[in-house]
Amino acid sequence: MDIWFNPAKELDTILRRVAGTTDGFTPEFSPEMRPADPRFGDYQANGVLGEAKRAKTNPRALATTLVDALKASGEIDPALVEISIAGPGFINFKLSPEFLAQWLVRYRGAEDLHKSAESAYRGKKVVIDYPSTNTAKQMHVGHLRIMDIGEAIARLLAFCGADLVRDNHIGDWGTNFGVLIFEIKRQNFVFPQDDETALEQLEELYKSGTAFCKDEEKNPGAMDAARAELVKLQQGDPENLALWERIVRVSNAACEKMYDVFGVKPDVTLGESFYRDKVGRVYAELSECNIAEEDDGALIVWNDDDPRYSRHNENAAPFIVRKKDGGSNYASTDLATLLYRVEHFNADEIVYVTDDRQCDHFRMLFLTAARWFKCKNYTLPSLRHVSFGKILGANGKPLKTKEGGTIRLKALVAEAVERAFAIVSEKNPDLDEAERRKIAETIGVAAIRYVDLMSNRTGDYMFAWERLLAFEGNTAPYLLYAVARIRSVFRKAGTTLEEISADNEKRVPATDAEVALAKKLLGFSAAVQSACDELKPHHICGYLFDLAGAFSSFYNADKVMVDDPAVRALRLRLCARTCIILETGLRLLGIEPLERM
């Protein structure tokens, strides 16, 4: 019998396979594998009760038939996994200390975990769309979630075997450039040398230009002039094109500094401008397929198969794929982008990371794409929208400055680092300032990132400095400290994580604390699978917090540096495996562990 990376998944697979050749079970049989009552086992299959109800037979008798067939199949070694029946037909599985010992030998490093985690995504080409910032705007607190969630999901997918393309689909084309170029010329704006300063000033220019153009009573013709600047840009006017290129360069350079802070490294940056000559095909093919129709100069799509977006729903709005003035919009460029990703990247799956305000847009995009691809006999990839909620302040409303303005992401990071520096300085005054600063930078960014990821992404969460920088509870500082604490064990033992990991000798957990920690280590695989299946990183966060707690219980119950060399070696191995999984999990979340704190 093989030593499984994910015991629950493998037991589920084996049960289904054996049930498929056992009388009394239908093809619909689902073991419903879940954690068992610790008194009886580690995993429990509850699906027999449903089969017995369908067959109108005794569930315990049917469970006995399945267990007998399971034992006869030879797929499970009784020395490694104990099988029993409880109650009216629950099947319990208990992993033996021998199984745990072999698991600890086999899965000893990050590479072993990575290879074993490859499953449904192995070899699948996935394009993930994030962080997709808008040009000529500073990054604010609203960009935090798209970077954190997008980066964590990208790392999870790659860890699970996906052939990944990170596509930064920036908003670098559209009507806002007409207003911005108009205002640049009106104020004779000169770009400063510093990109971040230039971006700040461009954002203010857009605000003042928008206000100027909207006040038609005082500034008649201003909006028409701004539209004229946009037309000139779209027609390739050299002056406007040069201004546009400068705006995009400044914006990208400033954003990339923040990308670096959060470890975001796009593989490609293909903005809306890249698709401006590709939307014509979208219009033509949607019209040819009778999917899109003209409406007062606009090109619209009704998705009548879905009541929410049907023309028969008086509250529904159509999917506008071309504006009345003939210009493109998000719908048209998103459709062109989807087709390009299929034809150029051969995408099997496309993942879009945006806030939940865009849910309707993506539902209509996916519905329209499905009809279009079916008509043209194109291969439609799996399309997934990863939506997320808002970051709230103490008042329960979207997080703002004290003055009610938008919090710049740069300022939020700076405050997090300074607060972390104060805490580190208080806890470790003997460290030199340079090291305290370095530790504070890691803790500060990790803290705001982790609090963003630890909650189910589909909901809102409340931002509180005291909570996210605490060294107790489910926080980044707590987990980083757990890693540093284990690293200190190796230094005190006069060894290293690498030396401990290289030991191949089988060592069997014996005490309750040793067994409990070893079993908690096995849970990493299930957490990764859940996070990948649902594209929800909080499964990893919850598991890491539980693992850190299990290690603390083990460390308090069983002294590591005992005289018996065999016991000491086993406990150092448990420390090493815990450290590797904690560090691997943190890196999946985009957090780099610290060796000292």
C-alpha cells in the first residue's frame, strides 16, 4: 500500500472503486468522507446510510458488506489503517503510528509537498487576471484584496500543478484619457521626474479636468473638447499618443513598486489598449451569430436563458458590447481578451479576480461567451470569477481616512511597518535597528496581507490594527513567530532544518502529543485541496493556525532535547516537518517566513 499524501481523498477514491463492484451500491454512491470522532478514528465515511435507504436494507449490514469487500481487495494495509463500523453504518478509518512514521519519512520537504499536491490542475493551462489596476490612478486600499487574493490563488494553482500565466489586464484605454489629455494641455502640465509624484499629480489633473468639463454652464464646450482629444488619440495623433504613452509608463512604474512590496510578478501586462484593434472581430461574430443586436446605435446582447439578464425582465439591463458612439467598453475588450487568451495562450481555464460589484458583469460575460463560442465552434475554457467583499472600518463602512478620503495603499503599508517596528523594538530592544527595521517590514506587510486572506473572501471584513498586529490569535505575527520559534529549536540543538530533513530513518510517534501533531501535519494536503477547489485561501490560513496551535501543545507536553537520542531525533523531525509546512503554507499566501524575531 502506498503512503498517501491526502488520506481522506485516497480513502474516498478506494471506497468508491470497491463499492462499484459490490452488491447493494449504486454508481451514485458518495462516501461523504469527513473527520471522525477522535475516539473512533481519523476519518469517517457516512455515505452507506443513503445507499441503504435507497435499497431499503439494513445500513449496518450493508456497511459490513462493503468493509469485507474493502479488506478483501487488498488496497488497504491493516497494519497501517484500521477499519471499523460504528452506529447504524458509519465506516471509521484510523491511521496507525506506523502510517504516520512512514508519512513523515516520505513527505519531508517543500518539493515533496509540491509534487504530491499536483492533482486536477496538473498540466492545465490557466490564465489568471489580476491585479488589473487602472492607469493614471494611485493604488489605494481597494487594491489590497485583488493583489493579496490574486497572488495567493496564483501560487496555489501553480503549487497544484497548473501551467500558469499571470495577466495584468490594466485599464489603459477609454474615455478618461480624453479628459486627462485635455486637462494636461489646459494647465500646460510638465511631468516631474519622480514617477510616484507624477502619478499623484495626474490623478489630481483628472479630478480637476472632470469637474471642469462637467460644469457646462461655466465652461461650455469643454466636454466636447475632451471628446475631441480622445478621438485624436484613437486616430493616432502623435502628440496625444506621446502623452498617453507617458501616462501609461508613469502609472506602470509607480504601480510596479507596490507590486514588488507584495511580491506580485505578472507574466504579461496586456491592457485594454492591446485589444483596441481586436474588438471589431467581436462585433462582427456576435452579429453574425445573431447574439448581438443594434439598439439606437449601440450593440447589445440579451441573455434570455437567464431570467436575471433577459429582455423579458423589466429590471434587467442588456450587456452592451459597443457604445452608441461606436466606442468599445469593458464588455467588448473583455470578450476580445477572452478569445485572445484561448487562441494565444491555449487557456484551459481563465480566473478573474475582482470585487463583488462586478459579479453581474462577469455572469453576462460568461453567458455571452458560451453562446458565441458554441456558434463559432470555438473551445470554451472553464471560466471562474473570484469575487471578494469590502474592507470595512470600525464604523462598519468601507475603510476611509479620518477625513473621509481614500486610503492610499502606500500610506497603509508605511503605517503597518511603523507600527510593527514599534512592537519589534519593544519585544527585542537588543537587536540593532537595521535588523528591527527588516523584521518590521516583513511583519507589517504580512500582517495586512494575512488579515485580508484569513476570512472567506466572499464576505466583508473589519480592519483593526490591534487585531492584525497581535502576536496572539490567528494573525501573521503569531504564525511568523511560530516559525522563528521552531528555527530557534534547531539552533539550540546545534543542527539545521536541512540536516534533520535529510534523515531517512523511520521513527514512530508514541506519545499522545507526538501522534496528535503528526496527524495535524497530514491535514495540509486537505487544506490545499479545499483552497484550490474553491479558490479560497482562507482554508490555508485556518489550517496553519491550527497547526501552530498543535505544535505549541506538543512543545509544551514533550520536551524536545531529551537524553534518549531516538526520542530526540523523532521530536526534532516533528519540529522540522512542522516548520516546513508552516513555511510552505505562508509562502503560498505570499508571506516570506523569518528565521528570527
